[in-house]
Amino acid sequence: MVTILDTVTKPRLRHPEKAHRPDQEVLRKPDWIRVKAPVSRGYLETREIVKSNRLVTVCEEAGCPNIGECWDKKHATFMIMGEICTRACAFCNVATGRPTALDAEEPDNVARAVRQMALSHVVITSVDRDDLDDGGAQHFVEVIGAIRAASPQTTIEILTPDFLRKPGALERVVAARPDVFNHNLETVASNYLTVRPGARYFHSMRLLQRVKELDPGMFTKSGIMVGLGEERNEVLQLMDDLRTADVDFLTIGQYLQPTRKHHPVKAFVTPEEFKSYETVAYSKGFLMVSSSPLTRSSHHAGEDFARLRAAREARLSTSA
């Protein structure tokens, strides 16, 4: 998932050969990617709920540009199993290192925050936990169960790691029946060695396909970033691969370089190009597509889930 830290506060690059060099040109952000700093009352109230429940959010850890908008509406994506990841992805701003033990109180704390925010739809993600025998699958199950007990009307979307070399982990999570199962590919296959060195493209694709095999009615979702040096035809091939795995929902957003030590932005994709990707993706059969510079996996997730369900119902009625 992440960056490269010995501790949470002292950055140290683990893969110097893949670093952005200080003398390398940094592309200037275009106007369409700029956002306002978060200062609203709603933002501050959300921050207090997160803090009082001792929770971590990917909104903060990954430096999401939409945090002001989402937190103002009391929407937050909770990142479970700590704030230290066992992977060292070149794009991600989450700390990498040796994780701490799981917090047995975290499922109840997440459920309490969901209730306090009165969330109709919640997104739960996590760091990678390669150190755990099940990759954290049981912890996902416990969080889902706690939310269902505390706020049964809330629909649950999970954004999971790849559970690489964790037999039975995926099956355990699917059995907990989240409403949406999301696993992000992040980038095209040719970028994996430099952008996601700890992951495997075809393993992630197979994971998404396996979810549908286990529960054909479960919504599946995946997302990528563009601007990492990919070619357009590679993005279109990725779309075809996802449709072969029967994935319902695709998100495409602009990669933003967290620090100079991370993978550089190779290009800022224009809004027109994002719209073109959206058009093509719908033509390939996705039920839902969100494609824009500021699109992120959990941005507008609640509204998108309502649209996703409506799209499935419309398609079923058409084919009946």
C-alpha cells in the first residue's frame, strides 16, 4: 500500500533506485486538480469523532485531496489494523515498517464512529498486514460484524489488501457479506515492478474474479490511478481484464505525488481524457464508472452505491 518509513515520523526510502531524484522536474499541478484547504465546522467535527474513537483514516494517512469535502459531510474512510503497512508501494503516503499488534477494541470503535456520524454507507480499508497468518481477514470480519450490530441500516464497502499467500483469507471475508468488495489494481500491469513491487497484477485480478465465484450477487469494484507512465492501450486492456473478472465498478483518478521520494507524476491527464475513459469503460459493460482527476475509491461512495444498485436493477429489468 505505501511509503517507506522506519518509524511513523522519520521517513527513510527503502527503494532508493526507484526514488524521485531532487533534480528531476516536478510537473506543476493544473488548475483542475487544485482543492481548497479543509476549514469547515463539519470537517472539525468529523476529525473529533475520529480522534475520540482512536481511529485511523486513509483520508489523512494517504493525503487525500478530497478530505475537506468528505469530512465536511461527515464521510470518512476508516483504515483498520494500524497505520503502519508491511508493503512499500512507490505511490503511497502511508508509513511502512513493522506493524503493532491488532487492537481488539477497534471493531467496536469503528462501529461507534459509524453510528455517531449517522453514516448510511461506510468504507473500510486497511494497511497490508503480511505479518498476520490471515492477512487481517478475521479483523475485517469482526469490523463488519460490529458495524452491522451497531448500525444495521448502514451498507458496508470494504477495500481490502490482496491477501497474497494467505489461503482461505478471501473466503472468510466474503462470507461476512459486505455490500461492496473493492480491491484496487492501482496501475497497469507493466508498472507493477516499480509502482507495486510487493503485489502481483494477475493475483489481484484473480482475487476479484474469485469474489464473484464465491458470491455472484456481491458488487465488486476496483480502481486505478493514471499519470504513472501508462499507455492508453494498457488502460483499455486493464478494463477488459476487469470485465473478464466480472467487476461491476471501475474508478479512475489522477495520481498525485505525495513527496519527492515517491514515484513522480509522469503526466496530468486532462478532464477530457478522463471522460473518454469513462465512455469506453461503459461501452465495455461496467455498471458504474467514476473517472475524473479527483476521483478516489471512496469519494462519493454512498451516492455511487445507490447508483450502482439502480444500474443493476435497470440492467436486470432490461434483460428480463
